[in-house]
Amino acid sequence: MTRIAIIDPQFDGTPDIELDEAGADTEFTILRPGYDPVDPAALDGADALVNCRSRHYITRSLVEAFTTVKVVVQAGVGFNHIDLDACAERGIPVCNTPDYGTMEVADHAIGLMLALSRGIPTYAERLWTRDDAWGTHALPLPPVRRLSVRTFGVLGLGRIGTAAALRARAFGMRIVFYDPYLPAGAELALGFERAASLEALLAESDIVSVHCPLTAETTEIVDDAFIAAMKEGAVLINTARGGTMDLSAVERGLRSGALCAAGLDVLPKEPLDRSHPLIVAWGAREPWLDGRLIITPHAAFYSPEGLADMRRLSTRAAMAYLTHGTVRSCVNARELERHGFSVGG
């Protein structure tokens, strides 16, 4: 009997998709700690741990308390909340599921761009309460511009960044990206332009869409200097990780006009910190933010189809290792090798 523990799955009821993928000889333990830490004792007997939400930190102390866990799987893309080295020290591979939600997140990034660039939510909201919303004088909003003459800048041209860029190109936009880890020449296959530096990307882009993972290098990469380097009238889109932004810098940029508008699906603190000055101003619908800020609740990943993919693929990753000793999208391969373990177990 194979046993898999799932922390805070994004479903109610039975793990039907997981059972279909893993087979009847698998037992699932469903843990729902909410925002509380995971009880290590609840993982005793589990062969695999599937973590479904980034709010649950798989810390060194938790890993050191594992008695039976052989593989950790993040049911999602980001893994900055997992202590990769602690897992590697014990020979535990950590896998993620980067091939779910790509289309949804790319669609959401473009949706935020369209909502701001066409003023859709602002115009609709005005119509609820204002009869003068039909007048031409009421239409101008700072981010509303023709898309086909604008440049779409991508920070991090991975799976999602590429999918978002291809969608933007369908609107006739010029595509520029910055990704120091992408091999030379990759841009030629896609017909995109590579910026030589982050500063060069920001200077050229009318829309800057963030698609980089959250690492030590990218933590608060969107800061005051980042915003100061952006092109006049530029719009920031972030569907990656909230930790890539200094939210106070975004507020200062919006207040000063250095940043024209922002569409944010992620925030440094989630659920949102309603005491933060930018969130206070947004919640109060202060006039200076009119048409310039959209916040969505870390929902870019979601569709029923995408959620089913996430559940299926995370279970597949766990079973591949437990059954065959093979790893699917291992994110701590270097750490495992450093501690003398082969990537395949």
C-alpha cells in the first residue's frame, strides 16, 4: 500500500483524480491545517508529501521530522517555500508541476493588460453610478492606449513568459524580453528581441510583465530603481510571485506617476494586507488610482481544467518516484548531487 499525504488540497470530497492516477492500491491522507503549521506527526507513514499551497513552508525542522517521506511534490510551479537543501541532505527529491496552468496564467497576464489598456473594469464600474460616463470627456484614462504600437516586455521567458509573449504578439505588439538564463539564440526561434540588460528592457517596454521565479536574485526585483528605469507611461503586470515586488515602491511609483498603472495577481503578503497604504487607497477607491490599479486574488492559475491538471500531474510525479525511482521536474537536483545522491534516487 502506497501512502500519500496531501496538504490543503484545492478540492473538497474524495481525491478521485488522484486515485485514478495512482491506482486503487494507494491511500491518501488529507491534511487541512489552513494557515497553521503542518503537524509533523500527521505525516508519519506517508511515502510522499504533496503540498498544494505556497503558504505552507516545508522547513528544515519539518523535513528533519520526516520518518517515512521519500519524495516531496509541490502541486504548483513555485518552490521558494520549500527547504531544498534540507530535503537533499536526506536524499529526498523535490518536484514541482511546471506544466499545469501555463495557458491560464498567460491568459490572465494578457487579461490584466487588456483590462487596463482598454479601461474595461473602470468604465463598467462608472456606469453603475454615473450618468455622465457616456460622455467623451469621461473616457480618458492614463493606461488606455493603442496596443499595436506598444512594446510588450517580458521579465523571464520561461513557459508562461513565452506563452504570454505569443499572445501579446497576436495584438501586433513588439516583443522584447530579458532572461539571462535563456541560451543565446533562443529568441531567433521565436522572433522576439532580447534585451541586453534589465535596464534596457525597462527603458523599451510599454508593458512589463513579470514571469520570473522567486529566488534570492529576484526577491523585490521590482523596487524603486526598477520603477525609475521604466519607460514613461509604462504599465506593470505581475502574475508571478508577490515577493518579486516591493509593494511600497509600487505605491510610490503610482503616486508619483513614474508608474502609469499596475495589474497585480500576486502580492508580497497574501491574503492582502489591508493596512498597507496602497491597499487602503485601492479599497477606498481614491481618485488618484482611478483606472490605474487592478488586483486579483492570486487566481491566474485557476480554471477547472488547470486545477485537474495540477492534481493529476502532482500525483504522477509522486508515483513516478515511488514506483520507478524516476523524478519528474526535480528542482533540487544540484543539492542532491552535492550531498552524494543521484537525481534518480
